[in-house]
Amino acid sequence: MVQPTTLVLALVLILGTTARAQPRAPREQRQRHVSVTGNPADPPHEIHVAKGVATLLRFKSQINRDAVDVEGHGTRITLDAGDSSIILEPLVDLGSAERLALSVLFADGQRAVFVLVSHVSEVDTRIDVIRREQTVESCLADLAESQARCSKLSPMNFARAGLLTPIGVITRALTNCIGAPHTASGLVCENGTAHRAERWALVDLQIRNAPDQTPWVPSEVTIKSMQSGVPLTVRAVEMDAAHIASGEVGRLFVEIAPPDAGEPFVMELRDATGRGISIPEVRFRAKESTQ
């Protein structure tokens, strides 16, 4: 005769196994359209993708099929590009914070950038991409916006914000970036400058991505002392483009808390897959004596 305690335990194990085996609810498949201007400065549209589901992008304007770049091509996602369409399908489930850049070059030379992300309940199966023609009014609006941005770059505004002090801005070239060979990851620092002020510091880098590599964008940046291992606070990271395409050079800006002058630091830059570059001997010059 089966004991009550044994029977209850068996039921708990069976129910628990059944609950764990329940599949995740299928994502809702969406078909929609988006409009782009071909201006890479526009915020990128998000495209919801999922492993095992193909996403079709149909373009009303002709694209350059040989100049379509997607981050993680061949390792995290497959891509098939035509003259007016792109088919994407992830090879793996993307992480909740993972963002893969997709760059599309139109036949007239303008470019649009998209971001591939995972969504818990939705997946895009078809997106019709429409080029939004820029009218005279929209061009004038863009010009006014550009003029407003330029006015914010005035040295007067820089001083008014308290970013200029009697110590000034002290600059030092990162000589180990000049003439450096490509790393095993296909990345090389071609040029670099370290700027130091009283309240802030900035590292300005030019990174080249090898022609046989996928587009690259850093998702993690650290800088720490080569002597003590103590990290510096990274305040902000920005690039001059959505990513560094294959065979191209991108400019990267890293703002950090002001460090001690002369001390050597090592900067690590990695993307979501762990691919990256290490730059040692990053040094900030001290203020020279006026005597």
C-alpha cells in the first residue's frame, strides 16, 4: 500500500516537472511600416526579432545590397540582402539588453540605421520601409536645429558651464595608438588623445575595424590604473556613428573623472559579444610650471 506522504511527494514532483516544461507563450507576429529620411542623425527604428523567425524588410527605394551591415552577422544573426529587400533571422536568442545595429545604404548614397532587439511578446515578420521625402520646410527646420546645436558649442557656453578653470585643458597624445597593428579581434587604435581639466577628463580615440570583421560598437568601457588596479569613473561614452562598419574608422569619446596626472591607465572596450580592444599606457599630462 502506497503511503500518503509518498503519494503527495510524487504528485508534487510530477506537477513541478509539468510546470517547468510548459513552453513560453508564442510572440505576436507583427507586420507594419516605418518611414525614414536617409539621414543617419535620425533616431534609429527598433526592429523586434526572435530566434527561428525570419524578418523581412521591404524598401520602396533601391538599396545597395553590398553595403548592408549588421552587427553579429554570421555569429548571432543571418542576413540576405537584395536590391529592395533584406531578410534577417537570429541564430540565438538576443539578451534583454542586447542591441544589434543594422546599417542600410540607399542607392543615392543616403543611409538609414535600425536597431535589432528582442521583445518578450512581439516579433516583426514584415516591415515596409518608406523613404520620407524632405521638403523645403523640413530642410529649413533641420538647418535651424543644426544652427542651434552649433551655438551650444560656443566657447562662451563652455566657460559658462564651469568646464574651463585656471588650470585650462591639458592635452597629451596617446603614442601607443599610432602605428599599432590590428588585434586578434580585428580592431586597432589608429590615433588617440587624452585631455585633462580640473573637473573632467576625456579620451578621444580613432578605432579602425578590419575589412573582414562585422560592424562593432562598444557596450562596456572601463579604465583602471595599471599600478593599483583601481578603476576610474566612466561618466559618458559617445561615438560619431551608430557603429564602426567593416573596414572603416570610427571616433569614440570617453568622458571620465579627472585622474592623477602621469599615472598609466589601461582602457578596455568590449561589445555585447565580448569582442574588443585593450589600450594600455593611457596617460594624462600634468600642468606645466609657468616659472
